Amino acid sequence: MASAHIANFKRDAGRPIAVVTDVPSITPRVDELDALLMEKPRLREDPDLPLILAVAEAREISVFDQCPSLKKWLSMNGIIHDGQAIERLTRKEPWSVATLGISLPAISKDGSKALFYASEYWGSLGGGQDLLIYTKNKSGAWILQRRDGLTIS
């Protein structure tokens, strides 16, 4: 599932991409979500709330630790994912790469939907963070269903 989003990002980026594997957590904490739900109880009706909470509960777990083959997939697809190389490429403007970081996805019990957070940047002040929902189509491919922009810089 993560590779589907990375492939989409690579296709749309318009330049080489780099995937940050040691991303500081871009996922809200459980206590932040609890406070938001207290303030806005109508949000409890969101059918995706269980997946949002599941991602929050696993916010300290890296998608790369849970799916070790993902780093191999990045290498096979020519995608930079070495932290030192990314730091060199993003040290000065303009960046020669677009960067992507993703949280560990939460997948619905029936396996048909996945929700995660992504951080996408094209420069030090050009990018943002999104909540993404993918669904599986009949052939088993993951398709982007929804993108909610959370921050922008």
C-alpha cells in the first residue's frame, strides 16, 4: 500500500523524489485527537475515526520497520532514501528532489481501506502534510480515494 502512494508521488512530482525514512511523527497524538473530539463531538460520526485513532496509537512505529521490503522496493525503483544524501540534496534552495515521508498506515479489518499521513515537500517552505485514504479496487490495486490537506507552508 505504501509503495502505491510513493509511486503516485514519483509520477506526479515532476522531478526526482526522495523518501525520508526517519520522519519525525506527522501523526496526531491520541491525546490531541481526544481533545478535538471533546471540543467537536460531531467528529465522532466520521466513519474513518477508527482508522484515524489506529494510526495515532501506532504513531511511533515506522512503516519501514513494519515493512522491511519497502526499502528494497525504493532501491529497485531508483528512489533516494538515505538520510545523509537527502540532507545534502535539501541543504540549499532550490531542492533538486521532492521529499515524501509517510506514517504507518492503518488498514480496515476487511483490508479494503487504508489511512495514513504524508509529509510532502518541494523546498524548505514549499509543501505540507495530508491525511490520505486509499481503497482497494476489484483487481487489488490501491487507489487514492481522499486527500485532506492538514498543513501547508
